[in-house]
Amino acid sequence: MSLHGKRKEIYKYEAPWTVYAMNWSVRPDKRFRLALGSFVEEYNNKVQIVGLEEESSEFICRNTFDHPYPTTKIMWIPDSKGVYPDLLATSGDYLRIWRVSDTETRLECLLNNNKNSDFCAPLTSFDWNEVDPNLLGTSSIDTTCTIWGLETGQVLGRVNLVSGHVKTQLIAHDKEVYDIAFSRAGGGRDMFASVGADGSVRMFDLRHLEHSTIIYEDPQHHPLLRLCWNKQDPNYLATMAMDGMEVVILDVRVPCTPVARLNNHRACVNGIAWAPHSSCHICTAGPTPAVLRPRPKYLLTASRPRNHNVLPCSPSSADDHQALIWDIQQMPRAIEDPILAYTAEGEINNVQWASTQPDWIAIGYNNCLEILRV
């Protein structure tokens, strides 16, 4: 489906609840499909699969299913060739793998890293390895990261296709771990980083788990909530601190010293997304196509949600509702202003850059999803 012949630059979908987690599908036959997770402060929550209709140019909800507690993150299997089953993963109390079809979404497996109990410490985030989609990593408030191995079998009637096992579990931080992300360095399979409440960014190699490398520590030891690797240059990653109004860009070759600080937000930053096709732009929300022109490096960030059940976000009355896009080519020289600012109608909870169609960005605020053409 191509929307380039149409004049519309922004498409909007209104969900029946506050939108928090969201993710673009990467399958070539499902380009304008996203999964949305609700944020309702109770046990009963929802996930919706929505898609943009080519004929009507409107979003429609294709599927809704129940989810215990809000999803802290949601991801489609990173399968750009469409060779794996159409799987969706969610984190919350557990890591769940769902199989999506045109008519229903059903649970394939529930993964619990505590062999001695049905209890599992809440999961703050996870990542799905792009090079080997049979690997996932989760982060937890119990100070650990867990690497999961996934097995996808053949279709045998209604028998579950998917099962998983713990490949390794490690104590990653001194306090709660808030995010995990695989790096594309070293072949893209074995290296990952994590951030947590101890204010550090730590890097691990699955081949040498006896030690880790501290890439950065927040000077005030503020908890770090999110990290995101540059999609084109694995030397760079971005992170942000709790209640911080800036995004810190790090170069793993120069540990502990940020190469850039992006601090034009008027309220705490909420999300980060590097451009999938370029190494030099960074966005902290959503652009206006007439203003933005292609450049080599993008990263995307947004202003953070309040009172999440796992992430320790303090209420803020100064939310700036903005998504900003930055050109970071001039690093290490100071980057003072974004090249673009988009103001949403509400506090932006999440921002996602479509990996298979890099001219589209999605933002979530209040009960709304917007996709913006850049």
C-alpha cells in the first residue's frame, strides 16, 4: 500500500482508553499496522491491532484482546521478510508471545523466569533480537536481565507453535533494571545494554557474561529509564534519566563522557527512537513534512507519561506535548536546537519510527495514535 499519492500527512486513531505502549509491524505485507497497549490503572487492560485502510485512508481496529495489567512494552517479531509466524510480544507481569491472524489473536506462550514460583517480578521492558528472532531479552525490577530462547515449530492443527526457555539470567544492576536493548555491534546477536535505577548504562556480551562494561553513569545517580541504539552506527546510543529534560548521546568508544546532550524540551522526556535508515538524526517527537528534509542521522524522543505502574515517573504539570527532531551530524560540537518541532494535543507517551518505511513516525498521547509523514 502506498500513501504517497495522497495529500494527507497526518493520520489519527482514537482508542477507547489511554494509549501507552505501541509498535509498528515490520512485515512487508502489513506496512501500516500497529499494536497499541492500554494504560488503565487496574488489572484488566487491552491490546488493539489497528491498520490504515487504503481506500478510506482511516485507521480501523482489526482486533482487540485482553491483557493483564498495562503492557510496559509491545513489539512485533522483527521479521521484515515475513518468514516467521506473525508473532507479537508484550511485557508486564510476564513476557507473553501472541500469534496474530486476520480473525483473532491468541496466546502462544507465557514466559516466567522464576522456576520456583508462579510469581514473577514485574518486567519493565524487553527487546527482540533483529539478527536472531529466536532471542529476546527482558529487564525486571528484581535487578536482573533474562535472555530467552524461542522455538517456533510447525503448524499442527491447533497445537501451540511457540515455546521458550531461559538461556541465561544475570544480575545486571545494583537496583531495578528499566530497559534492555540488543546492539548491532559484533554481528548483532550477542551484545546488549541495559539501564536502571542505579543510574548506569551497562553493556554485556552473551559470550563473556563473567563481566560487564559500564558505559555511563548519571552524575547525580538519577535512575535511567530508557536506552536506544543507533540503527546505523552501533557505536552510538541514547539514554534519558527519570524526570530529565534532556537526552544524552553516548559513544561506546569513549565511555562515561556524553558526546551530545539534547535539552530543548520544557518537560521530562518520554521516549527515544533513532531513524532506521540513517545515523545522524535524532527525534524527540513528530515532524511536519514540509519542514523536515532527509539527513544522515535521526533520533526521536518524546515527553514522558505519568504514574506508570512500573516506571517511577513523577507527576509533572509542565508537559510540553512536543516531539522534536534533531540533526546530530556536528557532534561533538554542541547541538543547540532541533530542526523540527511538532506539538501534539496532549502529553506524548510514546514515539516509534517505522523501520520499514522511514518516512513515517507514530506518536501516542491521551487516547490517540497519530502517524506523521516526515
